[in-house]
Amino acid sequence: MASDPYFYGGAWTADTCQKVERFVDIAQTFHLPIVYLVDCPGFLIGKDAEQTGTIKQGVRAMSAIWQTTTPWCAVIVRNVFGVAGAAHRNGSRYCTRYAWPSGRWGSLPLEGGIEAAYRAEIAAAPDPEARMAQIEERLTKLRSPFRSAETFWIEEIIDPRDTRPLLCEFANLTAPLRRPGPSTHHMRG
């Protein structure tokens, strides 16, 4: 599973969320492990997103992700922001998360988010541009993939060239976990 950065920068629309839900349900039905190449700047926002029910569909997709018992491996390749960014892992018994050094995450992307979150503080500063630079520098340090790795949000930061061997290892480790038989799908609101 992967987002398309050429379509709304990889943000999840209502249609994207429905597609994710169906994909995860198919993997659950056939007991297939999931590999997710993560580049999700969050849910799409705006009037169109409101009219199509992006958040509602997003909650259903995230419920599908958290309810699945299939093994899960996420490789954070770039953006992981907002509530949709939290959908990069599931609650199964086998879930691994890796990141490329290019990985960036947080509640809001710094680009545009600083002005919104710190508007009053920046406006009240004697030198708004300098205050903006200070805030940006502080927050940039917090979004480092190395910091997240240290706090156990991800298992390891990997060289992008090592992704394929790592995913082959994941497939081999999870193969014995695949068991035939019926699969359950929980209710989603």
C-alpha cells in the first residue's frame, strides 16, 4: 500500500480512505501481510473534503487498519502528519515500523502550520520574522526521524537501498503466521 504524492500530495481523500479500507479488508480476508510505504501528509481538508465525508471515511479506514490481525510493516518514506498519519501502524501482534532518513512527522507540517498555530505569538513579537525563525528551528529539531527512533516510535532508520532486503525478511518472518480459515471483520460506524 502506498500513497500517490502526485495526487493531493498523498493526502487521504474520502475515496482514498474507502480504497484503504477495502485493501486492508482483502488482506485480512486472505491472511496476507501488509507493507505500507508511508507518505501521508494527513486527511484532505476544505469544502470538498467536508462534502464527501473525508473524516467519516477516514475513521472507517483507520478502524480497518487497527482491527486487522494481519502482520504489518510500515516504511516511512516522507510525510506522516495529522490523524491520518497515525494510520501507519496497526494493533496486530506483529507490527514493525521503519523510516528512511527523509521521514518527517508531527501533528502539523511546519510549512504553513507554524503561522496557524503560533499566529498570536508571532504577531506580538517585536521582530515577527525572527520569532518565526526561532519557532521553526525548535520544531524542526522535534520532527527528526532520529528523535522518533530514540523514543521507540520506529524500530530503525534504514538506508533506502536496504528496503527491499528488509521487506523480504519481513515476508519470510511473517509467512509462518499465516493460517488458513475464516476471517473476521468487525463493525465500523
